[in-house]
Amino acid sequence: MGIGTGIALLVIGAILSFGISDRIEGIDLTVIGYICMGAGVLALILAVALNSQRTNTTHRQVVEHREEPPLPPTV
């Protein structure tokens, strides 16, 4: 779920809650719209939190350096 999914859920929920005045027997479209809007807000919060956490990561490269012991003097 990304930012686009959260925005899409918000738009669909707002349309269901405020834009549709038809009634379907046994289904309350207003409540379904509010549920979709809540899920959209939650998806947006999670997407922003995960994206900010992703940008705060650092990568460290370990380079191992070995020095050879000096050679004994030759006579």
C-alpha cells in the first residue's frame, strides 16, 4: 500500500459518503465510505512513515587492510 492507494481509498470513501444519495437495502454506503476513508488515512500514514524510515538508513562499507610484516635484513 503506497501513497496512491491511500489517496484512492480517501477519494472512493468520500464519494461513497458524501456523493451518493441512492439507497441499497441492507447496505449503508455512508458507513462504507467512512471505513474507506479511515483505511485511506491509515495507508497514507504508514506509507509516509515507511518512506521516511527508508531515507534514514545508512550504508557502511568495511575495508580490511593488512600490512605484511617487514622482511628480515639480508646480509
